[in-house]
Amino acid sequence: MTAIKHALQRDIFTPNDERLLSIVNVCKAGKKKRNCFLCATVTTERPVQVNVVKVKKSDKGDFYKRQTAWALRDLAVVDAKDAVKENPEFDLHFDKVYKWVASSAVEKNTFISCIWKLNQRYLRKKIDFINVSSQLLEELPKVAEESVPSGENQSVAGGDEEAVDEYQELNAREEQDIEIMMEGCEYAISNAEAFAEKLSRELQVLDGANIQSIMASEKQVNILMKLLDEALKEVDQIELKLSSYEEMLQSVKEQMDQISESNHLIHLSNTNNVKLLSEIEFLVNHMDLAKGHIKALQEGDLTSSRGIEACTNAADALLQCMNVALRPGHDMLHAVKQQQQRFSDLREQFARRLASHLNSVFVQQTLLQLCNRSCYLSVPGHDQSSTLAQHSAELTLPNHHPFHRDLLRYAKLMEWLKNTDYGKYEGLTKNYMDYLSRLYEREIKDFFEVAKIKMTGTTREGKKFATLPRKESAVKQETESLHGSSGKLTGSTSSLNKLSVQSSGNRRSQSSSLLDMGNMSASDLDVADRTKFDKIFEQVLSELEPLCLAEQDFISKFFKLQQHQSISGTTTNEAEEMDGGTLSRSYASGVPQTISSEKDMIRQMMTKIFRCIEPELNNLIALGDKIDSFNSLYMLVKMSHHVWTAQNVDPASFLSTTLGNVLVTVKRNFDKCISNQMKQMDEVKISKKSKVGILPFVAEFEEFAALAESIFKNAERRGDLDKAYTKLIRAVFVSVEKVANESQKTPRDVVMMENFHHIFATLSRLKISCLEAEKKEAKLKYTDHLQSYVIYSLGQPLEKLNHFFEGVEARVAQGIREEEVSYQLAFNKQELRKVIKEYPGKEVKKGLDNLYKKVDKHLCEEENLLQVVWHSMQDEFIRQYKHFEGLIARCYPGSGITMEFTIQDILDYCSSIAQSH
């Protein structure tokens, strides 16, 4: 087996850089016995790979070949079948179970032991060894030395742990010595057992010689033993000295330990002192408020700029002390608790003093404004109407900049109050809204009263503005209510005096005027009145806009509310329903609940303060619409522009929302104006005794379009006007046709011709792009009805001659040749001459003169279409004349028959008739 192992190592595994550690001769169980070898190998290169290789002899039997190899890490189970009895069978579980029968139980046990050692040394995953003796897994069984022949015993002896773990090949010298030794014995190869016995005898001879040599050197051994005894004594002495040294070192060690412990305690004490000092410095630096700050918080002057600045600095310092982030354990210190309580008392005291002072400032400023505006009412013999009339020349709102400037000095203190005591901050907010809403309501209502006086006092008929006198006691009551301890405004605001616009003068009926919408006649209104109204309305909006923006900017700065936040926003109706109670309920525990952002709060405050703006604007719009319905055009343009401007600044602001709501009302009035005009067109009635001429609504559509074009030039709401144009022009077209069909005195074609000519001229002059199609339609209707009227009115001026030629044309149509018509008895030359003699030039001129008078009677002077119609009739008459001459030339050739008047005569007749009239 050793020779086979050597041969396999040389021929198969050495070329593959592998070492053969164990080998077993096996055959497959249950099959025809074809022997092969299972070899346990490891690679010589790292990392080490352990394999189980199956080797077979070639078919020729002269060399071995490698057939199959399995990695040992893939081996799951080694089954030895029986752990007690010797059994050559065993199983290896790789990807499948391989059943083997070894040539002997010893070989099997040696191979399994090698596998176990390789598994223990190289693999993390442990293989399951079942039915294997525990003794086999520790060392090679001793049976191997007893049962194996001498040749195999060498192999087993060499199969111990060292041989298995480390295999070394023979070097060249060893191989050479073995060859020399084998050459000296002739039967070394042929009889291996005899050779082994010879070698054994020689080995015994050598062992005997060695023993004799050792016995011969006994004297030297005794000397060596003595030397060893002396060496042991020296070692004992050295150990004693080392023990003494160790005792001395132990004493030194104890002393050093004591010194070290003392140093550690000193270092620990120093560290604690440093930390304690740091904590004390932290508390002193962050929780110590200067005496000057304490005095400013307790007694600081809140009326002067220097005092306000000192209070502001002190409040900030107090807030920093209260908001300092304490370290763990600080809040348990009694001194820290006392200092925090002191800070809380200072904060409460100063917050109460600040809130009381600001409430006083609100009241004083509001009283000052009310006194300024009520000073005129205190003059004996003056009522409100006379006061307003006296100051109606100035349509301006009071400037609150000084009031805002004085209050903005407290803005930082308001921010401090908001951060420290939200309840008092909220109370100040509510009080400010109460005071200012009362003040603004007075100012805005008086402002709108003046605007209404200016609007109604500038009409041509001198409308009078009636007001009820405001009692002086009402102002006194409001002033007293501002001094209440609760800080609330309890006085009631006197209502606005109602306007009564008295109409007078001569008016047109509804059927003849589109402008008679507010019981005002067209003659009562002129461009100056409308321009004045436009200026007043623009001035009202221009005064309101900076007032609202200034107040909103002040609120955001004074109450520290951010305006740049993006919000979803709430509806204006929801904001209008908000009062002081609603705002108070909006917050709980200092945290906003229903208001989604600070910008919502700004808008709600603005809604409460300026709650009268939207109703007053609606009243002013209603008045303007009542004075003149066309004022809705001015209001729509102006209001749209201001809404657009406000939305560019902030789409969700109070001003933008309020103006947007009012714009809806203005747009409704505009639509109502257009609808009423269309309704009046439908109800128009024409007198049966007079000619129609240009219909009133046609003329007034021209006035409306001219006015609208001047108003809506470069306006944002041009689309609304274009829609109104489309509705109005279609209504005009329908109404013109309706009146033309109902007209009895004036021919239908004349009504259509004149009015559509006027419409076409109006649209051509104004160049309204959205009505291009209607302009073309108006021109087509005008042309068609002009032609129809000319043909109808001219008729057949040469009636008998016309009947004669109609008969001629009838004969030609029946198939008679034109040159043979003269042979017909009723249409011969004599009959033609007889008919022609009945129409001399004098009679023709007389007929044309009567026709001119008839046309002149039908047409109106406003449109000046008489010459156009007369020229068209002249052309039509000449066309008939040429037609008659052509028939004479074709049907009566060479007869020399001609009319008694020429085309030139017709031109002269028409020209002289036109000049004579």
C-alpha cells in the first residue's frame, strides 16, 4: 500500500500541487467488485483546500487516473455502519450517498480517522460521524500494529498523527541510500518480507551496540549528575535572593499605591471644584438680572423714547434669563427656584403695567381723533349736514400716520408680550380692534357722506341731499364709552343718513331712451356729470386703498404678524362674522386653534376694523347706478383696476377680498344695465302718424358704444364689454326688424335701410374689433334694403311702354324670332310709335319730380340718404331706358323709331329736380 501511495503521490497529486494524506482500497457496495482508491488530499498552496479523490486504474492496467473529486466541505455525514464490530462497509454523504466496501476494516478506520482530523483542522462546518467508535476519532487503533503484516505495519505506523498531519517526501540522498541498500540485497524487491526481516535483524544489532556504548560511558554520566546537583543548589540560592528582593519591591509597591491613591483624591477634588465653579458661574451669568433692568421693569417710564428703550432692553434680558436652558439638576436647587419665581413675578408685573399703558394709549389716541372730527359739531347752530356741506370740497380720509408712528415705538414690547403672556397680548389685540373699528367707522361713514353729496350735488337739475342732524349727545356718549374700565367700546354708532335723489325736468319716455334707467332723462346728463362721477369714484377708491394698506402694514409690524406666509385663506363672510368673542375663542392656552396662520389673523383684524367699508361701497355703487345707469361702466373699470392692483400685492389680503366682493356687485349692476337696455328695445313703440327715421335705441347704442370705448380703453375687463356689445347689437338688429315690420307710415325698406346704414357708420367709426361680423352684416342689410326700396319706389315710370315691351319679351320667349315681332298685330311699329308718343320729355320730368317728393317724404333728415337714394333711382331708370332701346334695336331694326328723350335728358331732369328741392 505504501508503494501505491508513493506512486499516486508522484503521478497524480504532485503535478496538481496536492499532498496525499490517507488512502483506502474500496469497491462499491452491491456491485461487481471493481477496486478503486479513495484518497484524502490537501493542497500545498494557501488557502488550503481539502478533497476526497476517487482514483482508478486505467483499462490497460499500467497507470492510475483521477476519476472524481469531492470537496470535503461538501461532505455532510460519514457513516461507519457499526461502532462496535469490525465492518469494512461505510457511507459518505455528499450531494448523494456513496456506499463503499473497504478491503479491510483497518484501512477503513485509518481513512475515517484522517477525515475526522482534517475536519477538525481545516473546516468550520463539522461533519457528522455516526456509528464510529469514539476511540477512533482520537487516535489510531492499536489493532493496526497487531493485525497488519510487517510491510503494512510500517504503513500503519507511519499513519500516526504526525504522518497524517505532515507528509514529507524523501529527498534525493535518502532515495539514493535506499537504492544502494536494496542493490546490496538481491531479494529486496522479489521477497519484501525477507528483506524486512533482514533489516529488522540489523536494526537489533545496532540497538545492542548503542546500549553497550551507553553503558561504557557511565562515569561521564555520574559526573554529569554531580554537576546537575550543584546547579540545583545554585538555583536554590538564587531563588532565596529573588524572594528577598520581591519582599522589598512589595513594600515599595504599597507605598507607591498609597501615593497614587492620594494623588487621585486630590485630582478628583480639583475636578469637582472646577465643575462646581463652572455651574455657579453659569447660573450667575445666565440667571442674574441687573438692578437697572429690574428697576426699568418695575418703574420704567413708558411714555418717553428713552424709557421705552430701557424697558425693551430689560424685557429682553428678563426673557433671556427665563428661557435659559438649565442643565440637569439645576431645577432642583432652591436658589434657582427662587430666582425663577422672582422672574415670573417681574414678568407678570411688567406685562400688566405694559398692557394697562397700551390700553390707555389706545383710548387717548382714539379720543384725540374723535375730538378732532367732532369739534365742528360743537359749534352752536351747526348740524351735520351743514358741516358736511362745508367740507365737501375736500374728499379725503384722515391720516393715521402719527398715531401709527407713536404706537410703533412699542412694537418690540408687543413682541415680548406675545412671547411671554399671550393672554394679555390677545386682550390688547381685541381692545385695539374695538377702539379702531369705532374710529374708522365714524371717519369712513363721514367720508362716504361727503362723496354722496358731491355725486348728487353735481347733477344738472341740482339734486338736494337731505340729512338728519346728528345730535351732540351722541358724540358725547361715544367719548364716555371709551373710558370704561373694560376697555370695550359700548356706544352705538348712529346710522348714515339716507339719500333721496329727486328727479325733475323733461324726460323721454322709456320707449325712446336707453338711458332712462334711474328715472333720469338723457338731457339731464352730460359728459361733465359722468366725468365728475368717475373722478369722485376714483378718488374714493384711491383714498381707501392707502388707508387699508397703511393700517394692515401697521398691524403686521405692531402685533408682529408675518404677512409673507402662504395660506389657504378663509372666506370674507367667515371673517365678517368674527367679533371679539370669536377672536378670543380662536386661541386656547396661548396657541392658535382655528386660525391657520398669522396672515389669517391680520385679515380678520382688518375685517373687524373696516367692517363698514364694504356696505358703504355698496351703498355708493347703488347711488351711482341710480343717478345714471351708465355709471356702472365707470365703476366696473375703476373697481377692476383696483382689484387687479390689490391682488398683485396680496391675493388673500383684506383689501383684495373686499374689493373683489364689491366688484361682483358692480358687475351685476353692469349686467342689469345691459339687460334693461335690451328689455326697453323689446318694448319700444313707434308713432303711427309720423315717419320713423333713426330709431332711438339705434342712436343711443351709438352713444353707449362711444362712451364705453372711451371708458374701457386699455381696461382689464374689456371682455365683459365685448360680451355686452354682442348682446346689445343682436338686440338692436332684432328690434330694428321688428319696428320695420310694424311701421305703417314709413316703408319697411326705408326703416331697415336708414337704421342699418347708421349702425354700419357707427361701427366703422368706432372700429370695435369684436363686432366686425355685425358691421359686415349691417352693411349687407343696408345695401339690400336700399336696392329693394329703389326698385319698389321707382317701379315702372313708363308704365305703358313697359307693358308693351313685356309683351314683346313674352313673344320672344314663346319662340318668335326678335326681328319677326314687328309683324305681330299687337306689337307692330305703329303700336310702338303710339306708345312712345304718350311719354314726351315733359311728362317724364313731371313723373320724376313726383317720385323725388315721395322719396323725400319717406326719408329722414338725420341720416341724409336722400341724394344716395335719388342717385340709385337715376341709375335704375337709365338701366330701364337702355333695356328698352336694346329691345327696339333688336326687334325693330331699321325702323328709325327712338324714344322722345335721351339719357342725357334723364340726367338733366334728375339734376334739376335735386337742385330745385
